[in-house]
Amino acid sequence: MARAKSVFSCTECGGQAPKWQGQCPHCEAWNTLVETAAEAGKVPGANRFASLGGTGEVVSLGEIEAKDFPRLPTLIGEFDRVLGGGMVEGGVVLIGGDPGIGKSTLLLQAAARLSEQVPVLYVTGEESAQQVALRARRLEVNAAKIRLLPEIELEKIQATIAKLKPGVAVIDSIQTLYSAALTSAPGSVAQVRECAAQFTRVAKQSGTAIVFVGHVTKEGALAGPRVLEHMVDTVLYFEGDTHTSFRLIRAFKNRFGAVNEMGVFAMTEKGLREVTNPSALFLSQHRADVAGSCVMVTQEGTRPLLVELQALVDESHGAQPRRLTVGLEQNRLAMLLAVLHRHAGIALFDQDVFVNAVGGVRIAEPGADLAVTLAIVSSLRNRALPAKHVVFGEVGLAGEVRPVQRGQERLREAAKLGFTHAIIPAANKPRHRIEGIEVVAVERLSEAVDYRA
């Protein structure tokens, strides 16, 4: 029997090469070519490669009536927050996360609530119908109205969606499906790309909202070609440590809502439970003031969030002092240490510096700069910062403290949680006093370092 021909497909752009090479010839990414079976000739159905958005006549953009997309809420508040208010008719959502993080649990809970409003089809390609039924019983959800389909063939799932016309379809997971028109194995680049394209076309033509579950690689990125993320309308990542009960879900792309939104859940015996006050997760409860601890107000999408940053500065016993961060950008820490030396006269060239964001949250915004520097100085001097103080602000290379967005919302959130003082950039100082909180406005990093309550 003749050996099937193979090609090498790029997991980043989907381009193909006849043999393996270190760099993709199309997108120039390194080590992204994987071997897949070559497709045998032309597949039936010329409309397979039609535009996902459909075709039509040329019209003037000004003649098109712009309407808001109606939302279908999942009735899970944190999930709806990340989606932008709920599911959208004809929208395609891709949710990825580590194995066992709770993706199927969350979607089964959401499907049960959605089934009270619209018909819901749950396609399971990884588990049997009995396994899904056992999970529904353990979660104690009302799954009587959910239509379940254990199937991995694309064409059969498409026929079922056309027949049942569900309002929402959940595909668990996209990497297990295959199309009979292709010869490669399920999970290959070609299969994932083709199945996603076909389901996206079904969603746009029928109005069914479709949710994909996607696997992630060991680096934490969604497995398969990056074109998969371009096809869909919303990309969500489910994060968290499987050894703790807390889970974070973030939106990295959303055509129908804000990006960088975050929802917080706690994993319990009855499934995922919403955390209505996530700031409590990221604040340690110290009995006394502790050196090296500083509370900041970060902005996750539209939600202000209080997070405790902890720093530990210790004498280095090696030739190269260590700089380690958890939850923050390590290169930015090196920059802040240089600014501290140059503009505040605090040298740390012979000290190990460790910085951690409590609770496993990741902070990407520069508004954490001032809090990081004050936590480092507090640990170096072994002197705790004043109690009930919060800090936010960006630090520039010239030693200035620059403003951040939505400063007043951050202050109101801090006051609501009982904080009485805030060290903030002078440009963020509110014109009118905010009840319950005193503002200390600083223009230079040296002013914040020398601050005394």
C-alpha cells in the first residue's frame, strides 16, 4: 500500500511547505511547521471556500442602518461581563484553557440556563453522553432541555444544527472534530481550520450562536493555527491554578464588547460560583502592618480591582543579583530599579529583588509602577507603608509620576472597600473631594518615596 503524502503546515499562519524547515517560509515564524497528511485533490463542493461573511451587492456604508446586537444573557454575571452582556445571535466564541481548569463545567452551567430561554445543542466530542449526564447531576443543573449530540464528524453536526435550529450550540472541543472532505487526522492544522471556518459560516447564515472549546499548548496559547482566532468573534482564556479554587476568565478579543474584561469564579463541589467581590481575593489579611506590602488599584476592562503587591529585597550572595516577578513584567522591574537609583538615590545593585501579585492575578498595565517601587522601598528599609493606603500611577524614565486612565473610578472603589488615603499622580487628582478618602498627589517619584503619613 502506497504511503500517504504529507506536507508541513504552519501552526501560526496555516501556510504549507513540502518539507520541514526551521522557519516558516510564509510568516517567518520559527519551529512552527508540523507534519500533516496532504489533501487528495479537489474536494467536492465549490462553495467550501466562500466568504465567511457572505456576498452581496456594493452599497454605501452611510445607507446601512447601524443597530445594536441583541444580547442573550447566560444569567452567569461574571461570564456575561466578559462576553460584553451575553451571547450575540450568530456570534462565534472561542474559549481556551488548561486541561481540568473548568471549561466544560462553565459551559454546561451556562447551557443549562440558556436552555430555559432558547433551544441549546451541546456537541461532545471528548466525552460520552453518560459522562456529561454524570457531570450535570454532580453540578445539580437543570439539563432536561439541553439537546446532547456525541459526535465528531463535521458534516453530521452541521446537518443536526440545520434540522434543530438551536439558538446556541456548544462544540466541546474543536480539536476533536474532523471533516470527511479532508484526509488528515482530527486536531491537525487543516482539520481545525476547516471545521472552524464551516461552523463560522453556519453561525452567520443561520443566526445560531456557537461556542468552541479550544485546547491550549504548553506555552498557554490556543492550539492550532492563529487564523482560528481571526475567524471567531470573541476569544476567551480560562486561567487559574488547578491546585487552588479560583478561576479567572479574560477576553482577549471581542467584536461585540470590551476587551481585557475579567470574570472571577471559585470552583466548588457544585461547579463554578461567581465571586462578586474579587478584590477580596487579591488582598492578604495581615494582623499587623507588614514591610514590603503595598495595595494598588488596577483596571481590568471596566472593573477597578484592588490587588496587593508584595516585594522582598534581600542581600545578594551571588555574582548576579536576582530579579524575579510573579504576575508582573520582569523587564519593567529592571527599568523601575534603574529609575529608583537615578532619581531617588536608592541603589539595589547588590540586592536580590522579588515581586509578587497576590492571588495569582496578572497585571499588564503600567499603573502598577508606583506601587511596585513603594513596595520595594518598604522592604529595603524594613518599614511598613501606612495602613489603609492605596497607590497607583505610572513611573517614567525621567522620574515623573504619570497619570493613568479612570482615576476617579479607582478612588471610589478604594473608598468603598474602606481605604482612607491614596497616593496618586498629580494629574489624576479629582476636582471634587471623594467621600471617605484623602488624596496625596505626587509629581515625582522622590516625593512618593519620601512620603510620611
